[in-house]
Amino acid sequence: MNIFKKITGFVGEVKAELEKVAWSTREELKGATTVVIAMTALMAVYIGIVDLSLSKVLTWFLKR
């Protein structure tokens, strides 16, 4: 089997598998993106607060 037949066969198999995929709708994608962005922002705020708090506590301990 030559290389071109292998490549053609591979591309055909990939196409067949991609037809089986259950793609998300635009609305589902927007909703999931919104959730990811919101959770990332919340985690950034939480980590920032914890970091600020711990640095204040550590600074207080080191000054004593």
C-alpha cells in the first residue's frame, strides 16, 4: 500500500468520525463560554483576596 492510499484512507476515516460528533449549538457554546469566563473571574477574585490576606498576615508576623 503506498503512502497516498494511506493518507487518503486516514482522511476518509477522520471525516467519518467527525460526522459522528455531536456538535454543540451556538447557544450552548455561548452559555458554556459565559460560565467559564464567570468562574475564571470569580476564582481570580478569590485567589486575589486570599493572597492579599495571607501577605498581610505574613507581614504582620514578620514585623513582630
